[in-house]
Amino acid sequence: MTAAAAMANNELEAIRRLRDTVSSALEGKEEAVELALVALLGRGHLLIEDVPGVGKTTLARALANAVGGELRRIQFTSDMLPSDILGVSVFDQRTSDFVVRQGPIFANVVLADEINRASPRTQSALLEAMNEGQVSLEGQTLPLPDPFFVIATQNPSDFAGTFPLPESQLDRFLIRIRIGYPPPAVEARLLVDGPRRIESTQGKPVLQLDTLVALQRQTARVSLDPALAHYVQALVQSTRSSPMLSLGVSPRGALALAAASRARAALRGRAYCIADDVQDCALAVLAHRVRLAASGDGYSTSRDEAETIVRDLIGRIPVPL
């Protein structure tokens, strides 16, 4: 393998440290950890959806602490306002002028906990930040720190007191995952050393911010063969033409799948993508970007049903050799 086809040893070592640190906080959930790292290296954002108490916040905190930088946690509630996230203009009596007081969105890693407990108006405050890396506040355009990574958690939409995220908001998340219950043996160990496991999510960072930015830039340079690009487009197109779906994946979703495939290749130590990279990421990238066709008097929003349809579409598209 040529030097151009493999990532440098120091980059591979940085990725290994990052993976090991996050995995130690969520033992037995290797796939969830890998997809979370795909979102981070792909310069995207991560949505973790599952029932309460399975480790959503644990994974988010482990990711945030591992990469260093400034971490801000926002607990979303039904009475939260956009200004609670973005900031507000306040009057400074000393200068007799209004000054902008920045909100918690101005951080390298933002943990948006239980995001679907906030109203749609408040949820939409994140749209510009997640897509453009900036915030418009009081007539000013303020850049956000680089890197900027949103880790959002949400409970399933059938839980009381939740507001389903609109399609425009879901489309800003590169990856959506769920964690599920831990294996019995892991859960038993958690009962024994629970306090020590909690401490493992609060350790020192294993990466510096400039190292993370370098890894993200290297990931963006991972090669995607034209044949794989056509494969990605075919997968996306299949969601647009399926009679089972009323809303298919947008061009942003196609770019997201390409970015995720590159990140998955980087995690495997390769500077080029293979079909497995696309297939391993496709469901987590595409399923939350579709809407099921009308059923009865409205739209079906079952996550399981949407994933089943997208999984079937993925299985129907020929894989390039």
C-alpha cells in the first residue's frame, strides 16, 4: 500500500485513542460509538434517539470530553426561548450602549439534551448554526468556534411532552443512531463499578482541538471513486422514487452519505472509500431524512417502518464491483 493510500501513523494513533476512550464509556456498543465518531470526523452533527436511561448523555459526554475544547450543555425544556440558546442584546449602563451576550451555542461541543422537549420555534434556532457555522444575532453575523459539533439527544416522539423535529432540522444531522439496552454481562458490570464508569466519561481530553481539525481535514480528502459516487446517488434516488415514501433524501443527504463514507474509511485507516463504507453508513444517514407515504388521515412517522423501507431499498441497489 502506498503512502497516499494509507493515513499517517500519528493520525491512526489519534483515531485509536479517541475510539478507545469513547468505547470505554459505552462498553458493548461498538457500532453506536463508530457511527458517533463518523459524525465527528465528517464535520457533521450527531442525533442520538432512544428511550431514557440507556446511555445517550453518557456517550455525548464521553465524545465531548475526549476531544477537548469548550463544552456547553443545554437542557431543552418546553418553555425555552431561542435567546436562551443564541444569546441576547443587553444594555450596558457603563457604556450606555447595547452589547451582545453570547449564549451557550458559542462552544466547540454543544450537548443539546432532550432537544425534542423544546418548541419548534426554539429548535429552529439551531438551523443556521448547524448548517453555516454562524449565528445571526441582533443584526450581526457571528462566527462559531471551529470545530463546532452538536450532539443532540432526544426521546422517542411517542413520549409525553415531546415535539417531533421537523424535516429541515433532521436534515442538519449527519448521523442518527440509537443505543439500545446493554448486553446482560455489561449491565451486570455496570452495577458493580457504576461510579468508576461515570468517571471514565469525565477524564482528560485525548486530542487537542488542532489535532481534531487536522483529522477532519484529512477525512475530507479521502478519495471517493466515481463508481461509488454513482452508487451513493442511486441509493438517494431510490428514496425519491419509492411509492412507500412521500419525501426522499435531499442533495444535502447525498453529500452527507459521501462525507460519512469518507469518515468511516478514515476510521478504518484508509485514504479511499470502498462499498462497505457506504453500506455501513447508509441507514444511519438516510433513514431520518425520509417521510413515509400517507397512511389513513395523516403521515406515518414510525422510525422502525422508515428504517425497514430504507434498508430494503439499500438491499435492492447493485453494489459496484
